[in-house]
Amino acid sequence: MLGWAITFLVVALIAAVLGFGGVAAVSAEIAQILFIVFIVLFVVTAIIHFVRGRRPPL
């Protein structure tokens, strides 16, 4: 997911340099949304891992 966010960020930067404002804006928005989703999933996973802890070996 983070890879997709970085990809869209790179596309947005290249489009902005080349003067494609609409494509750059849309790509930047998608990159922001994907980054926020990535952060939320990371935090949820970290909390679940912290709450569950390590299981003893069987």
C-alpha cells in the first residue's frame, strides 16, 4: 500500500513538472488517501499486536 502511495506521489510530481495540473492534482490526492489508509492500518495492526502480545510456545 505504501508502494502505491509513493508511486502516485512520483506521478504527481512528474505531472506537475510537465505542466499537467489536473493529473498532478488527482495523483496527489490519491497518494494522500493511500498514505492515510496505510497509516491507519499500521496503527491498528500495532495496537492489535501490542494487546495480544506473544503467545507461549505449545
